[in-house]
Amino acid sequence: MQYMKESCLIGGAWVGSASGERMEVLNPATGERIGTVPRCGRSETAQAIAAAHEAFPGWRDTPAQERAALMMKLHDLILANREALGRLLTAEMGKPLAEAVGEITLGAAYLRWFAEEARRVYGEIIPSPWRGRQLLVTREPVGVVGAITPWNFPSSMIGRKLGAALGAGCTMVAKPASQTPYSALALGALAEEAGLPPGILNIVTGSASEIAAEMCENPQLRKITFTGSTEVGKRLASRAMAHMKRVSMELGGNAPFIVFDDADLDRAVEGAMVAKFRNAGQTCVCANRLLVQSGIYDAFAAKLAEAMRGLHVGNGLQPGITQGPLIDAAGVAKVEDHIADAVEHGARVALGGRRHALGGTFFEPTLLLGVTGEMLVACEETFGPLAPLFRFADEAEALRLANATEYGLAAYVYTRDLGRAFRMMQGLDYGLVGVNEGLITTEVAPFGGHKDSGIGVEGSRHGIDDYTQFKYACVGGLA
Ligand code: NAP
């Protein structure tokens, strides 16, 4: 496959692991081996950090406009090859090709956005409280950044971290998820083709715990940006903090999707389909709990079931497929656990509920009715094609249920009442709120969670801030 690299990128060289050990990468749709990548550990990570550290001063001192031009070259190359990159992404991750190409396009959009923002990293001059002195504040890149990313968005999660880092003048060592390393390595190949100097972007695959340990403890690395589960994120953040590293954490979610009696029913169903079934339900902003008001509950359930029957499950590389496989057997087991637990506590399976006849990790789009707060699906991210419908009586109950979770990433509300839309928007303790919209991610807006869903934001004009640090200089003797 085009741009499929089977080595790591360290200091401009494509290399294997010191031990020669490799890891297999499987296609989740077929179970077949796509290839292997190096199993690196601490020593290779230390080399990558050293390369990024050496490259840092040159990149930091390159005028923003020149850095932006290189980033735009990378952006253009990604778009020119989006079909090939999409195929690689679908092969390693399973999402339908159209979604994969959409993800590639979004990743490129982050590079473009931050190429533009790179030229606007302004400082300030503070009116001096003293005669004969000037108080200058500049924002400087933090240095070498370590990025650890998940399998569910193997390309765009690196793209939005890389964009902000390069735009700020930082260099990077990236560690992609072991199940989906090829999209990240392909970005490395394209960065090289775009003319990014060696050492600016380094990519290591291998043991997560060893690579993360080196990132946390190596003094040449100054920041860790992580996207993944809350469990790993919390451990990583505390370890990084012990070494006074800056952290950005994009973690798990438990998104409520709230439908009021006065909602536009068709629009709500359309939104639920994209918020729930995109990426087979394996996104951090996925609708995890569908909270539906009593008066519209049955009608919404019927329409949603009808729309779900229209999903085509299969290998994402085949035309017309709208739901791919789950990433692995553990993913399937979790969906099954959630269904079994809900049924045991009184829920009813209205559609699906089983492994798909295609076998492997394919799962039927599943609709559960009569779901309540005591069930596992109420408090855990399912990460699969399971739509559980909860019932609520009024606005106060909807808000209480929606906020009854330690997570706070994304929430969705459907209503035609403007006052209610604003009350909900203000009351929801979430970093992202979709009002009458089920798909709201864009590079121009901040993306980040409240509570256990993380620290910091990516995207938007604020996304570059976490990659910079302030310097205040007091220049005296001017009177
Ligand atoms: P995960 O298990 O936390 O893995 C994410 C990354 O962390 C992978 O690269 C993984 O490497 C690495 N990792 C595993 N153990 C580690 C350790 N001890 N120290 C450091 N890194 C370690 O999460 P996942 O199951 O792949 O991804 C799904 C999660 O990501 C969900 O909770 C989802 O909500 C969240 N997510 C959040 C966002 C957001 O922006 N908020 C976006 C997408 C996904 P290996 O693959 O080598 O194990």
C-alpha cells in the first residue's frame, strides 16, 4: 500500500528497534496481518527525543511564515493523497472508506489552521509601573513535545497535535496506538516529502509503557499531549507532573444525547445516527446515552430503529458500507457485557443485540429500550454500535441525568424552544455542546473536556497556547 512504512522515523532516518523485535498489525475487518512495525522501548524513545531536542532551536528560530509554508506543503500533500491514506486507515482501523477520507481531510485542516495561527502568536507590552523601564511579554514554544494517540482516529489525532506543535515552533516525538501505527508513519513519510527538516517529527512504535516512561522522565522533553482513555490519561498525567512536564489530556466521554418532546424528530434521528454510529460507535464524542422525553419516546425509538435498519455492516473498503468492524475482540466483549447487564436489569433489545453474521468483530447495530441509570451503559463508555434509550419527564430531570457522570466531553440537545436550548447549553457540564446538531468537530473551534474528560483544548486559536510558555522581560535603564 502506498505510504505504508514499516520502520520508525528518528532524526530523519527510518529505523527498526534496537532489539530487532517487531509487532504485528492486523486488519480488523479480515483478521489478516497487514504487516509489522518495530517494537521500540526506552532507548529508541531517548534517541528520538535527542533528535527532536537537537532540531528544536533551528525550528523555533525559523520565521513563522516559513514554518507555515512547510506546514501548508504537508497539508497539500495529505490532501493530494487522501484516497491512498484513507485506504491505509481503513485497512488498519476498519472505519468505512468515506469516513477514513473524512478523517484524513480533518487532520489536514488542523495543519492548515495552525499554519495560519503560527503567524499570530502575539506577545504584549505592559504599561510600566516604573519610569525608564519596558515590560515585554513574549510567548515561546515549550520545546520537545511527546504525543501519544489512540486507534480510533489514527490520523487526525496526530494531525491536530502536530499542527499546534509545529505552529508554535515545537518539535515532536509521536507514539501512535499499536493497533493503528501506519497512518502516523505515513504522515512521517509525507512530512519528509514536504521538506520538513530531520528531527522535527519523530515517530516511534512499540511498548506504550516504556515509551511513556521515557517521555515522562527525560528532561529534554517538556510536554506530553495524550488522547486516549481516562484511566491511562490519569496515570500518565500524574507521572508527567512528577517531572514537572506540561500535559494536555483528551480523554474518555459518556455523551448524553437529549431529545425533548418539542424536537424536530427527523432532525434528531439524523443527528443520533451520526453521533452514535459514526466509526461504529467508537468515538470519544459518541452519543453514549440517548435521553428521550416521555411524550416522544416511542416515536423516536421507532424512527431510530428504521434508520438503523439502513446501516450496511461490512468491510469498510467495500462500496456502500456504513458500519465497519469493531477494533478487536475486547471491544466486542464490552458491547456484549453492556447489553447483557442492561437486559438483566430490565431493558429490552428492540433491534440487533448480537455479533453480526459476518463473524469476526462485526456487531449488529443495537437498540435497547427501557434503559435506566442503574445499568452499566449509564456510567461507562460502550464504544460500540449500541444505542440505549433512557426516558425522562422534564427539563430538570434531563439535566440531572445528563450531568450524572464523571465525564464531560460532548453533549447533544434537540429542542425547538430557544430558551430551553440556552438553559441546557449553560447547564450542561461539558466542553462541547451540539444544539440540534450531531456532528460538531471542526478545527476552528476548541475541542476539550470538562471533569474526567481531560485538561486543555485542541483546535481553535486557543489550541496553540498549550504549546507555548510566557516569558516576561523587564528592560531597564531607558530613562
Ligand atoms: P488507551 O488504551 O488509553 O490508548 C491510547 C494510547 O495510549 C495508545 O497509544 C496506547 O498505546 C497508549 N497507552 C496504553 N497504555 C499506556 C500507558 N500505560 N502509558 C502511556 N500510554 C499508554 O485508549 P484507546 O482504547 O486506544 O482509545 C480509546 C479511548 O480514547 C476512549 O476512552 C476515547 O474516548 C478516548 N478518546 C478521546 C478523544 C478526545 O479527544 N477526548 C479522542 C479519541 C479517543 P498502545 O496502543 O501501544 O497500547
